[in-house]
Amino acid sequence: MKNKGIIWILALLSAALLSLPWLVQGAGFVALFALVPLLLADALADEFRLKHFFFYHYSAFVLWNALTTFWVCNATVGGGITAILCNALQMSLVWSIFRFSKKSLGGVLPYLLLASLWIAWEKLYFNVDISWPWLVLGNAFASSPSMVQWYEYSGSLGGSLWVWCSNLLLFSVLTVFAGGCWRRWNTVARIFYLVLFIPVLVFPPVLSSKIYRNYEEKSEKCLDVVVAQPNFDPYQKFESYSQKRQNDILLDLYDNALPGDSLSLSRPVLLIAPETFTSDINLDAVPLSPTVTSFVEFLQRHQNATMIFGASTDKIYNTRSAPSILARQYGDLWVENHNSALLLRPSGYYEVFHKSKLVVGTELTPYPKLFVPLDNWLSGLMHVRGLMGRCIGQKEVSLLHPDSLSAVGCAVCYESVYGDYCRNYVLKGAGAMTVITNDAWWGDTPGYRQHFNYSRLRAIELRRDIARCGNTGISAFINQKGDVVCESRWWTRQTLTGNLNFNYAETFFVRHGDICGRCCTLIAILFLLSALVNRLTQKRVG
């Protein structure tokens, strides 16, 4: 019982330490040793021949997920609990494979498999329908961007690799001292071992500091921007305000931020409003939308202004059969839904981008051939319109053009979590980035701060200025080094004025993508094949 108590303490200590970078600003460094207690617990479980260690590491991962992402339950209790339990289960499956590999791989090889397989799983998580990469280990440094300026080469999975290398090195130090090996080593062996600390613990932050000091902001063009934070409670949005009233409040914010005389707008200005600001847009008749009409009238009084705003848009089909498996039937009509970003000019010209990385459950019905019939059956049973969202995203990113000479990417909410996805905006030609979001569903919890900090990582990876607009905050201007130039207060109606510096150079990460994730995937496959071959060989010999 005493041994079990020690193992429980170590496992849960790792969960607490892993949570700190997501809960405490600037605590990213804690991730560099947060896994050590769990690794020690694993080693003790082997020494004490403890059975069912799965429940120990699964409990640790559940606690880590719960402490850092409990706020999802504010929007959907069932979805939040499912995300916590399922994400922790996948982490535990990786750990279980590591434990199983110890039976056929010796020495440090199982630990190398653990690190590479974990990062391979994170890489996979960026590219599947049911995806929740919020706790990718490299995201631990989101509030400490000065530590990871080299993300412009590696992306966030490079941070995951750093976390694993650091934890495994520190774990090996403890086991070396605990096992008495250090006393038996000669001086050369000791020096060689200590030298390993330099590339793992010293080199990354020193390199980052050097990059940070020497990086010069690039500005091939500068665009003035006004970000409006209208601050509508999403749970009471339509009960408290009509769409017309919301439009008036938003335009009043812009009016107060812009010069009163439209002729005084000597330079182009981009106005940004948050995600899903309106829901009255039919994609077959965009100019007829009352919101679009009022916005165009406003822009015509400010001829050098252009607007980007979010909208829940619909495409309506008057057909006998469904145009797609995700369409919903309303009487004799079929409707497809999108979470969109629209760009609007004074002339009435518009561009539309549909969010591609959708939130499972609330926006996305994954694997529709399987889950749409189930959703239809349950909805009919419960007499509701639908239990899961059926938004349809674009197959690839597209840009929005404030004028004929400039292009910006617009990551809609959840998309800003995906670094390898966001690089596609730059590959398409984006000189700057915008992020529109509505994080108010989570309330005043760590969720909106975590999401905000992920935009800082995207700024480093892409080396692009970012103008971020949140319905209730945090809205901000972020420079190419991930520094926050200015930011709004949470749950406050206000505007921010600033500018976007356009940079058309491509970082190594943008050009080559997530090399770290691809390499770790290959290494993990090789280790798994080796473990499998060794296991089969052992059985034949036995």
C-alpha cells in the first residue's frame, strides 16, 4: 500500500505540473520537467511489479486535461467531459504502447519510442476529423514566446520534442544517481554525460534569445486596422439585442474610432468584427442581407475602409433530394450551413471564406456517413432539430483582399490552434494574418487566455503580424515576434487601433512544414516494427 501511495503521488504530481503552463502566464519552463514524476512512477511500477499501472497514468492524464480544459463544459457539458476522457485515453494508449515495448526493446529504446510516438500522435491529431490538439506539449510555451523563437523553423511540435528530450534527460539523471551508476563512472564518462545538458537545456533558450534580439520586423506595406470588440453575451445575444441593434452598436464603435469626415481617411483602413457576428446571410443573395446592406452604407461614408466580419451563413437548395449528406431539411428546402468570414468593400464587392477546422460536435459531424444517420435518428427520437452541428468547410484555405495589392489570411476561431494548417495562408500569399473568434461561450476561464496565446505562436511560426478580434476579448495586435503590441480587456466593449505590417518572406516552417512531426512519425514506426519483430522472435525462441 505504501508503494502504491508513492506511485499515486508521483503520477498526480505530473498532472499538476503539466497543467501549470496552461494556467499560469510565463510558466512554460515547468513543462521541461513536468513528466519526470510520471516517468519515475512508471519505473517504480516495474520495480514493484505493480499491476494495472494503466489506471495510474490514465488518472494523471484525466486530471491534466480536466485542470486545463474544464472550461469546455461551460459551452457543452457532455462535449467537455467527452473531450477530457477521450483525449486522456489517447495519451494513455501511447503510454501503454511504451510499457508494452519494454518487453521486447531494451535500454533507452522504449523511452525513445515513447517520445517519438507521442509526437507522431500529436502530428496525426492535427490532420484528423475528431481533433483536439489543445494540449500539444509545444503549446506549453504559448505564454512564453521569447523562449521559442525557433518555432519559425520547427513549429510547435519542435517544442514537444524539446519537452520530451528535457524530461527524459532529467529522468535519466535521477535514475543514474539513484542506481549508483554515477559513482562507478570515470571522469570522461561524467563529463560526457553533463555535456548532454547543453544542447537540451541550454541551447534552445539561448538560440531563441539570440533570434529574438536580432529579428527585425519586416514591413513591405503597412495597413491601418480598427478592431471592434462589441462584447455581446452569446447566451443572450438575440434575446437582448436584435441584429439591427447589434449592427448599430458595432458601427458606432467604428464611427468613434474613425475620423468623422470620410475625406480625412487618407489611407486605407481595415475594420475587423468577430466570428459569427451575424446570421442573416444567404450565400445566394449576399447583397440582400440587412447586415450587409447596413455595412455597405457605412463603408460608403468611409470610402477608404474595408471590413472583415464573421457570419453564420446558409446556402439554400430547392431540390427534391439532399444536395449533400450534411444538408438539413426545412420544409421543402435543404440548407447547408457554414461558419464564414466575409470581406466587404464600399462598392458592395465581397469575398467569402468558410472555416475549415471545425469544432467536433458543435460545428462538425465527423465521419458523416456513420454519424449523420445516427444524429437524424436521435434527433427524431428527442424531437429536436439536430444534436450535432453540420457546418461545411472549404477544402483548402483562401485569402481575403482588403485591396487589389494586398492579401490577408483570416483564421476563424479554432483554426488558429493549427500551425501546420495556418502556414497554408502564407503559402497562398498572405502578407499578414487576422483571427476572428468568439470565446465568450467559455466565460471568464483560462480558455480564452489559452486560445489568445496560441495566436502568438502562429505569429512566430509564420512571422506575420496578427490582428485578433474577439467578441468579448482578448482582441489584440501581435507582432512578428509574438509580442502583444496592445490588447483589449476581457468582457469590455471597446476598439483597438493599430496596423498590420505586411511581410512576404517565408519561414523555414512555412516552406517545409512540420518536419519534426514527420521525422518522429517515421522513427516511431521503425521502433514499433522493431518491437513487434523482437516480440515475435522471442515467442518463437520460447
